[in-house]
Amino acid sequence: MSTLQVETIKNPTSLNTVNSEQLVQGSATAWVNFNGSGTVAIRDSYNVSSITDIALGNYTINFATAMANTDYVVGAMSTYSIAFPGGQIMQDDRLAANSTSSATVAVITINGSAYSDTSKVMISIFGGK
């Protein structure tokens, strides 16, 4: 395996540059787009090996390569419709705390009254390096 070490990356016209640390730290360490209703299925992903359907509206995202620590950030979205009234996604430590190998999220109805399966769940993870 080769390693490329640079301080700054510059485009061909030299008008745009980015610090290599910013590029690495600003990139998602994992992300996934999956069907959260019926049979859970990953549509597309990076560094996600599988999704575990725990219960109604509760999912564990399993990482292909473990995080170095549990101080990562989970950003998430879901679709909302009459058939799938999920809307809010949160990380609920009552379900399971972050681990280096997985993160657990819950989809909650817009009014916050119940967990809900939804047809599209999108999760991005930053940090944990």
C-alpha cells in the first residue's frame, strides 16, 4: 500500500485549494441510504456492512471498518409520508450507546409520539478517527 503525503491539494487552474487535513477530517467516515420498512435493505453505502432492524423504527448501523473512538457525529434524515409517518431521527442511548463497531438510531413520528418505520433512511457519520 502506498501513502501520498501532501499539505495542500490544488486544482489545475490553481484557483481552488484545500488543506489535506480539512479534506480528511471533513469527509464522512461512513454513510448509508436504506429502506427502513418491511425487509430492511441498503440502497447504497460507504463503510457500512449491514443494517440491523431492532424493532419498529429502531436500527443499528454496523460499520465495515470500526471507528477509532465513539466520539463521532451521526447526521440523519428520513422521508415522511402518510404511509410512513417517520420524520425525526435521533440517537437514543436508551436503545444502545455508540460503539466503535455500530451506531443505533431511532425514527420518530413528526409529533414525537411513537417510533415509526419509514421507506428511506439516510445516515452519515463524521469523526471517530
